[in-house]
Amino acid sequence: MSDVRDLLRRRVDASEYDAVRELWKQHSQAEERRDLPGLLATLTEDCVYEIVGTEHVWHGHEGASRFYAGPARRVPGHRLPADGHRDRPAEASARRLT
């Protein structure tokens, strides 16, 4: 695995950025619709979901399915807006903690 500093220094061309942004919007829209097959279609087969600071880790599409069927359903406000815009950080953090 690369050092995160190497990843941050990496040059990203505009077309790659646009493709990733579009994929993120598709993921967010599928999440908002509760469309698990659509959401999984935006993930790689070797995706990893992790709740940092805990031992909870889910691997692959099967793991992502379990994550969205369990822990993600219990997180207040875990849904992302479909328009690609996020709430202000303080509001989003407060909503997740309540």
C-alpha cells in the first residue's frame, strides 16, 4: 500500500477527476434511494468499509451489503444528498453524533 503522502502528491488529470466525481454522485444517489445493487455497482470487488477506531471491517460486495443492512442503517443522517453537495461539516458532524 502506498504512503498517503504519495497519494496526496499524485497528479490527477481533469478527466479522471470528473469520472471519480460522477461515480461518487451515482453512489450517493443509489445510497439515498436505498438501491443496494446500484450502490454496489459503484464499488470495486475488493472494497473495504471500516468504522475507524473499532474492529468493525467489511470486505467486498458481500461485506458492503452487510454494512448497509446493519451499521449504516443505525447512523442518523448517514444519507448523502443526491445533488453532490454536502452539509457544512459542523452540521453533518452534529447530526451523526445525535
